[in-house]
Amino acid sequence: MACLELEGLTKVFPGGIVAVRDLCLSVAEGEFLVLLGPSGCGKTTTLRLVAGLERPTSGGVRLAGRDALRLRPNQRDVAMVFARGALYPHWSVYQNLACGARLRQRSGWWRLLAGAAGNADGSDDVDTQVRAVAKQLGLTELLKRRPGELSDGQRQRVALGRAMVRRPSVYLMDEPLTGLDAPLRQELRSELREWHKTTGATVLYVTHDQTEALLLGDRIAVMNHGEVQQIGSAGEIYERPRNRFVAGFIGSPPMNFWEGELSRDSGDHWTFSRGDWRLRLAGLTVLRATAEPQAPHTRAVMAVRPEHLSPCDGCGSLEGSVKEAGVADELLRIDGVVRRTESAGDLKLVYLEPPAAGADAAPGSASQTINETLLVRWHGAEVPSIGELIHVTAKKSDLHFFDAVSGLNLALPENG
């Protein structure tokens, strides 16, 4: 059952600025769904529309089957966690943790203030919840402190805890780990995963950090320019990106792209060409919307992830970028000169450029006609030296092809 449904949601701000465009999204009960995208793509606006902090220009929001647009924000049974905590500075940690639940339990701010005192006797359910959440988030020793006496990480834990104590139908989290140092982000990510696993909460989580999205989300909705580009599991989005934007946004380091031309040979056999370089492909199903079967060719972009490029030992005998027979049938060979390297622990990056004229590169190899810098996630024990001519290979099965105009993945079905 869908706990949250967005139906054609659109938000246009004054001046004709379209923040969200015709957004359709469904979050199942107990699902952790992540909205992922660059800054300004409409993620936070979407959360604010769900929470009732913004009114949509058109479209609908349904919470547990009810029309949320008919409800005031305090009637929607959602809890929002902001990027900067938004704590009450004059209240203790205990009072901040308890305030949302007390508001639902009591009417009137004077009763809220009386019931949220830090010396509660443990006789009610809210107090039990506060202390349980404080223990889970490591806040037990801080309950009497005020936000000004806490670190950034501690304040963000309090903000998360306040939402957790409330136990709403839907949690809305707007980049709650932003601004925290790397070890603390990792620690809180682990705590969020464990909390979701044990509670089965329904969460709509916003982030621009793909690592957070891939680690936390049951599903990920990738957004750009106010529109959802693709929805799927982490594996689906990484392995089968629907378009060039998703392919380039997901993955670190980012994909390599080269523009060229796809032409049909026969049946499902195609050739990708760029200048005088040719790569024959079998089993590539091109979208009818972008390349009709009778069309002689289509402008296309070939892409490969840096981690799918491997050092090629013993490649010197190859007479081209792809050997005609044997195991090398499935390999694309690229030659390049090392221009720069980066190393951070086990992450080793090598930047390649085409060899100079007359260098010992394979005739017809990709490096002679593809001029962009190639980024390789190096798998070898030692990083090659600057200026060294090296050979790398990629499996044809690891290559992606996108229409140069629409950006759609040419190897996916039209509704993929």
C-alpha cells in the first residue's frame, strides 16, 4: 500500500521559475525512498509541498489515501528534519526531543511547556520514547544541555531524534547529514539504516550525495530540473541508467563519454564510429523513438565507467582496438599517455590523453581518434609514471550508448 503519493505535482514560483514539474511518485509503507539530484533540482521544494509548507501550482498529494491538500500542515502527520536542525535554543535536549510528541498529545503551548520539562518522571509514553531514542542516538548524557552547548553532530542527532519520537506516518528528511565531517556522516548513516530496519518507518529522504543515496535507499529517484529522471534500486540505476544525465551523475569517479555515430550493419548488429575508428556491436537494441530501423545512422554517445577499465598486459600483439577472434572479441582496447595521477588510499586514478603522433599505439585504436581525457580507476599494484604509454581495455558488455539528442539509453526498452 502506498503511504505517500504525488500525482502530477507542479510548483511554479513567481517569475515563471519551475521548481517541480509534473512529478509522479509513490512511496510504499515502510519504504526508504531517496530523492537524489544536484542543488536546485527541486528536491527540497518537493518535501515542502508534502509537508504543506508550500502550495502546489497543480497536482495532488495523498497521505495514507487522504487528500493532503485539504489538511493544514499540523494535520498531515508528517515529521520534517531540516538540514540545520532548527532546534529551540532556549530548551534542553530533552524538551526539544519531546516537543513534537507533546504537541500531538496536548492542546496549548502552556501544557507543552509543562509536559516537556527535563525532569519528567517516566510515567508517560512520551518520556519513555524520548529516553529510548536518546539512548539509541547516544544523547542520554546530554538531555539537560541546550543546543548552544552541543556540537554540530550532536545538534543534528537531536533533530533526528525529535522526528523519531513523534512516530508520524511519513518522515521527511532534507539533507540531515549536510555539514557533518566524514566519520560522523558515516556513523549517522549506519544509525539511520539500523533505525529504519528496526522500525519499518516510511521515509522520503533528500540528498545530493550519491553515496548516501546508494547506501540508504530502498529505491532512488534521480531528479534534474524539477523532473524525475529515473526511479529504481541502487543496482538498477548504476548498471542500467535510463539516460546520460543519470549515467554521469551516478558513480564516483564519473563516467567517460565520447560522441560518435551508430549505424546498423544487419539485424541487431551495429557499428559505433568516430572518425576512422570503428567498433562493431551485437545485441544493441536501439530505441525506435530515436533511431527507426530504416534509419542509416544516429548520433550517439558511448560511455564507460572508470572502474570498468583495466590495465592490459601483453596487448602489444593486437592489430587494432578489438581482436578479430578469441577472448579479445569482447574487449575494447584504448591506448593513452599518462598525464596525471591521483591516489587516496586504495583509490587510484589515472588520467590518459592520446599518444603523440608516431607513438607505439595500436593502429585504429580509440586513442587515435577520441581526443577527450580518459579517466581510469587503476586496479594495478603500482600507478604508472607520468608520460608513460599504457593500454587499457573494457568489456563490450560494460559499454553504454546514449542518443546524442535525447540522452536516452539506446540499449534499454522504450519504457526502461
